[in-house]
Amino acid sequence: MSISFNSTASVPKNTHSIHILHGPNDARFLPLEPKVRRDLQERLKKKEDYICVERLGIQNHVLLVGKISDTPLYMRLESIRKSGVEINTRLNKGKIEAVFLAGEDSEMMLALAEGLALSNYQFLKYRKDRSEKSNTLKKVTFHGPITGPEITRLKARLNGVYECRDLVNEPLSYLTAPQLAKEIRRIGKTAGYKTEVLGKKKLESLKMGGLLSVNLGSVDDPTFSILEWKPKNAKNKKPIVLVGKGVVYDTGGLSLKPTANSMDKMKCDMAGAAMMIGTMASISQAKFPLHVIALIPATDNRPGGNAYVPGDIVTMYDGTTVEVLNTDAEGRMLLADALTYAKKYDPELVMDAATLTGAASGAIGKYASCVMGTAEESDFKALEQSGYHTYERVARMPFWDEYGKEMKSDIADLKNIGGPTAGQITAGKFLEHFTDYPWIHIDIAGPAYTTSQDSYRGKYGTGYGVRLLSDMLWNKAFPPKPELPKKKRAVKK
Ligand code: BES
Ligand code: ZN
Ligand code: ZN
């Protein structure tokens, strides 16, 4: 469950504490048995490992975290995040509620705190035995060079991931499109962003044909939520706009999902929306000096009522006509309308996130999202770097014109499906038609949801993308200093 964080100038003796060590000297003052300390110092001398020691009152434990020799920083950070899972398990066994986390390197300490907090997450709302099942850790106290603003940002980021996971884990029986809009308002009230919700009547008067047609088979109204964070000290003149696919459940509609069990996880089809909501919560709670807007078109997709059918021709919000050849390609219908809506802000950059295609996870699995678009190379680079730094990695796709040609229809301007290959890219090309600004499309169908435990990402909603975008946006507000060029060695004559 959620953890509170603060810091202290000293670690009291005989308390539960975790120490991150980088060299033999760091072990000198630890309250260890002499033999354990000697062993530890020997290993640290070899400069082989980051070692993390936890002293849980009863026993001293030594935990290997990962090789440091020649390992890039992002891999070391990920190893240390992962070690949070093992430590969390031990804390639970000892029913320990509070620990001290000591170290010399704030980045490593923050990564471990992240790993601890993310593995402490549980979704127990629907279980009678939730109080017995609840993880025990409630408080982490830092001792080291961590600053107040770093703790504020950590808390905001973790809160964003928790909110994102909760939303993805909620089933349709609770999280309908109108309920999603309510959750967005609730989160905004505490985090800081403003919310406006467009209801069905408004969407009809705007003629948002893409969103409305997907909603035709539903018993619930669609919603279109607009989240805005506009601080006085915003560094960007034109806003950054985030768009998230909010399909609260995807049955496929009349083109009912054909693959056995594939519908079981389709409550996750609003993970793009949850990623953007979590990101907005994170950046507004930490008061990023950036003007950012998020657009969340939401509905479920099911047969019944007046459901849209294969063969229908839908007039979209921007007037484009689309021949619907598969009602299961619904995400692009509502995203297209939201991307059109984004034009009115004259945005600096638009990023959308969606569990859009099985092809994306087919291509690269759960380890990364597929990204493509028309933004500046520098923005793709920044996203890629944040991807490694947070270990929410992104894989760039080609985005050649030929893929777009597959989306032409004989009877309308576009059709909603392409050929049998590269489905994640043809879907992206469909969306491109509705953009006229720098844009990045992030297909998160692979990493958004997992049905087996995956380290600190957990089981079910992983919260993918909140840390990625929070990091990228932070770097937009405060660009990291470029690395100094290496000095050339003097060449002996
Ligand atoms: N929501 C699905 C994509 C998806 C698949 C998300 C697996 C998460 C895990 C999307 O709406 C969909 O059904 N896409 C179709 C498109 C096709 C009909 C062109 C797909 O990928 O099969
Ligand atoms: Zn679908
Ligand atoms: Zn879908």
C-alpha cells in the first residue's frame, strides 16, 4: 500500500535499515558481526557489486544487487529497483512497518525506494481478507544526500503509478466511461490539475463521430475528459497535449474478439488513458513548470443496441469518412477524434498512448511500447532516453508512406484496418491523418498489463508509462546538461 517518505540526519541504532554500499569504506560503520563485515568488505573491494544490506533487527542480511563494472547506469538503476521486491518480501515476513534507507548516491536510493514502493502496491479493494493480506511497509526514512524536492517528485511519481494501476485494475462493473470521468475529477482535486468533462449531448453537437459510433452498442454514455495543468511559471508557450485511449472494456463489438480468452484482460483497454491520468497527477502534484493538457475519450466497445457494424461509413469529428471493416479496431476511431480536438490548442507536441494493437505486443512483447510519429528527432531521443532511465523502454518503428497507403478505402476517405502485417504501424498511419502538429504515438498493448508477476511491475496493471512521461517532461522543463566532450589525449611525437 502507499508509503510515506521523509528524511533524517542520522539512523538510530537497532532499527530496521537498508544500506546501499559502493565501496569497502561504506561498510565500516555498519552494525555488523565482525565476520560479516569482513566478508562484505572483501566483496566490495573487488568492486564487483552494489551491495545492499538490510538489518531487520534479528539478523543481518547481505543482498547482491548487481555488477557495477562496465554496467551502464540505467541497468544498475533497474537492478536496484528489482532488489526492492526481495526486500519487500522480507519486510512482510517480519511484519515490519518502517525502515531507514541509507546511502551516498541519491539516484540509487531513489531507485530502491521506487522498487520498494512499487512492489508494495496491492489491489485488494474487492477482497474480504484485505486487512490480513495487506503488505506491512508504511514508512521509509532516507538518510543521505536526498533533497526535499526529490522526495516530493518521488511521492508524486509513485502516486501517479498507483492511480494508474488502480484504474487499469478496476473492472467494467465499476469503471464505466462516466465513472472514469468521476475518477479523473477526484484525482485532479488532490493532485492539482483542472478537469472538464464533455458529455454525450456535447459530443453529439460537436459531431464526434468516431467516439459516438463506438459507443452505439453501449448502455453507458461516452465521456470526453479534458485535464489541464497550467502553472503561472510554465516554461512552454504552446501546451504539450497528451491523449489516452479510454476504452473501458473491449469485446471487439460485433466483430467479437475471436481468440479464446483474449477478452479476459480487456478491462485494460483504458491503460493509455490511465497512463495519461497518472502522468497528469504526477506532474501537477509535483508542480512541474509546464503547461500540459490531457484528453481522454472514453466508452466501452460492445455489440448490442444500435452497435456500429462492419461496412458502416462513419463521419469523423474532422469530417473525414471512415469505412469500418472491423469494429474491434475501435481505439483508433476515438483517438482520431481526440487528436483532431488537440488541434485547437496549437500544441508544441502531442503524445498519445493506447493499448491499440495486438500487433504491437506480437512484434516486441511486454518489454517495451512501439513508438512512431512525426515529432522532432530530439523528442524521440528524449523519450528513448527516459525509457532507459525509468526502464519503461520504447522501440521506434519505421513510419514510411507505404504503410499509410494500406489505410485507403475505395468507398470512403479511409478504412479502419490495414493489411495482415505491421498492424501497429498501419494503425499509427490511420491516426497520423488526424494530426497537423508534431506528434508521437505510443502503442502500449505489450507492457501495460501482465497476467503473471513481473518483478516490481507486479501482476495485472503495471502502471507502464507514468514514470516514462514524468521523466521525459521533467527533462523538458529542466534539460539535462549535455555531457562534456572527453578531453583528447596528448599525442606523443
Ligand atoms: N484493444 C485491442 C488491442 C489489444 C490487444 C490490447 C491485446 C491489449 C492486448 C484493440 O482494440 C484491437 O482489438 N485491435 C485489433 C485491431 C485489428 C482488428 C485491426 C487487433 O490488434 O487485433
Ligand atoms: Zn478492439
Ligand atoms: Zn481496444
